[in-house]
Amino acid sequence: QMCIRDRYQRRVHGMQTYITGKLLVKPTRAKLTRDTEFMGKMDPYVKVQLGGTTFRTKTHNNAGKVPSWFDAFEFRRTSEQVMDCLLYTSDAADERSSVDLGGRRIIKKKKQKQ
């Protein structure tokens, strides 16, 4: 689950309309259906990508299938129409452990009214 707040300004220059501003993204929690750890609980984190910018939450150690986060990311408003949210799980206690993709959500921006 995510909280997304879009703050923008519409600017007109000649015949072109430009939208500038910020996009605030807060990954809040997840409800996972399967556990990727054989022993112990999963340590999930989220990566959010918009255009060429990527942000990563802190790892929620021993969260299991119900992690939550309190991170907030501010993206510069761009013409990108798709935000990619990837949830990974790892074992924080073992630095040699593999990182597994736990889930993915693609969020498309709604078109702005002219």
C-alpha cells in the first residue's frame, strides 16, 4: 500500500503547457502471500523507480509477510507516465544471502486535465 501525493503547477509558454512540481511517494505496508525464507522471517524492502530516479526504503528486519515502512520519497515531476515499485526480500543477518523479488506493482499516472 502506498500514499501518493501529486503537487504540480501548470505553466503556459506560448502554445505549450508545462507541468512542474513534485510527486511524494510513501510506501506504507505490504501483505505478502508466500514466505521466501526457510528459517526465520523475511527482511523486505521496497525500491521505487520513476524515470531515471530510484529510491529504496529501509529494510524491515524480521517483518515476515506483513512489513511496514515510514520512508517518504520526493520525485521531481517529469513526463514519465509509469512508476515501478519492486519489493525485495533478503536475510539481513547473512550478508552472503541472495536477494529475492517478492512482488512488483506498476502504477500509471492519470492524465492531467487541460
